[in-house]
Amino acid sequence: MCLALPISSLFPFLYFMIRDLNIAKREEDIGYYAYVGSAFMFGRALTSVAWGVVADRYDRKPVIPMGTITVVIFNTLFGLSVNFWMAISTRFLLGSLNGFLGPIKAYAAEIFREEHQAIGLSTVSTAWAIGLIIGPALGGFLAEPAVKYPNTFSEGSLFGSISIPLACLFISIYAMIVTIACCWLPESLHTHSENNKPTEDSYDALESATWGSNAKEKEQESEPTSSGNLIKNWPLMSSIVVYCVFSLHDMAYSEIFSLWAVSPRIFGGLSFSTDDVGVVLAISGLSLLVFQLTLYPFVGRFLGPVMICQIAGVLSIIVLASYPFIATLSGFTLSLVLNCAYVIKNVLSFRTSPPNSNISCSFCKTKLWTNTREELLMAFL
């Protein structure tokens, strides 16, 4: 949740933040400066592998509090940004110094006993989904506090001159509590011997957390592939390519949607407030959590990973094509149709690139489902 909250809380107030920083000469140019959101992911892309190496060499446990401390410091500074370049740099540092998402999955696999590993790994993705609910709500309802809550926050206070520090402050306080709680984390079972290979139990738990009890049967049907050279490892590289394509699509959609929703009607937007955007994002996050915990295990077993990705890809095109028509609606009809469309799109996006999907699982176990990886690549590339 410490990682999901800073990511998801940004989108409801990003438009208003860029406007208040006075970097855009015209209101319709605000979208050109919205790469404040991408600075976080750019930082993560540059340092994720390095953080994984650190976690392998010095154990998982030290990496986790380092990530939460990063959220405390740089998320607070981001909320206090007084100009555009301060916002960009603090957001970039927040991403580049925050590398505990991968290690936390490995940590969850290592500290649980074999019979509880699947539950432990499922908890990681569940916490992410909860962050997708709480984050947009915080960003939407706590942005511009002097305007929304004038009896509590005056225009002359810090919260009146800067529109977003309250939301960032709440997230930073939560991250501080988590940092303190990390002092009682149990030691990881990870060992530092170079010749020691990860146990099959951890990998089986990772797969069973995603696809259920038939994951081990599918593993036995697959043939192992060489992992000596990662570049020449075709199952791994094909998985990375597919995952990157879907991640690009998902993150671009998340940022563009928020900008489009709060843009004025004269520019083709919906004229939503931060509260409205926060409600839409929170509802979609809640729906995603419910779907993941109830329907998806059965759908995954019945259809399989390739069929799910194919269906999700086709349906995503149809849903996205409906958005220009949604902009012509108003009132309750607009709210109903927009929430339904965003829920469907969010669920479809999670099916193609979730934090613990079969695609991301291939990063840590490339010999699993080799034929499925090749089928997946041929289906989309």
C-alpha cells in the first residue's frame, strides 16, 4: 500500500496541480506538462534492477524500510512543491529510491511456511488493490482543502497556498507508521550463497496464488529453458515485451483519463472536480478487489492466461472507443456509464498486467509455461 498510495493519489489532482504551478501558458496546454506522473515510473525503471540486486545480496528486509522512508521524505516534499521542477525531481526521486515492490514479493514467499505461501503472496496484490481504493479517495477529497473545507483551513495557511499537501501528508504519516512497524519484521529465510537456488515451493506458491491449484500441473507439462543468457531467453524476453506493452497502455490510460475528466467541457472534457475523479477511481479499485477475490480464480482456471489476455485486449479496444460518446452525456447517466466503463477497463487492465500475473511471474521463473509464453507473444505481436 505504501507504493500504491503515492501512485494512485496523484491522478485526481494532477490537473489542478499543474494549473496552480503556473507552468502552462494556456489552460489547454496543461496536459503537455502532466509527465509529473511519469517521472515516478521513470525513476523506477532506472533503478528496479539495482534494488533487486541489493535485495539479493543484502537480504530483503533492509530494502523494505528504505522504501517506506523514501515515501515519507519525498512524498512530503512533493506535496510541498512550489514550482514545476521541484515536483518533477521529488517525484523522480520518490520512484528511483523506492524499490521494494519486487523484494516484498520475494520476502512474502520466503517468510511463510509452504502451506501459507499462496495466501501470503495473494496478500501483496490485495494490499495493492486496497491502495487503489484509498489512494484516489485521499487525492480527490483532500486536494484543495482551503476551498473545500474553509472553516478548517484558511486561505492564508500553507494549505491555502498549495493545493495538495494534505493528501501527501496523510500518505506520509501512514508510511511513517509502516516504517516503524518494519522494526518487528521477521528475518527473511533468504540465504546469500551464490550456489543456492530458490526453492520450488516459493515459485509454486507464486503461481498458485494467481492461477490456483492447477499451476503445478501446467508446470510439469512444460519443458525447462536455458536461463544462462537472459537476452537469448526467448520466453523471458517475450514476456517482458508483452508486459511492457500492456503496462504502457494501462499507465497512459490512467493519467489521460484524469486529465480528460477534469478538463473543461469546451476542451472536450467532463468538468469534473477532484472529488468526482476520486470517487470514480475508488469505485473502480473496489470493484477490482472484489473481482480478484471472488470471480477471477474461477475465470483463470476455466479460460487460461492466453485466452484471458486475448479477450481483455479486444474488449479494451471496444471500451476505449466508447469514451468520445460518454463525453456527450450529462448528469446521472454520465456518472453511471462512466463508472461502469472505468470499472470494466480497470478489470481488463488487471487481467493483462497485474502485479502478480503469470507474465510477471515469468521474471522469476522463466522455465514455467514456456509454450504459453510463446502463444501469448504470437497472439499480441
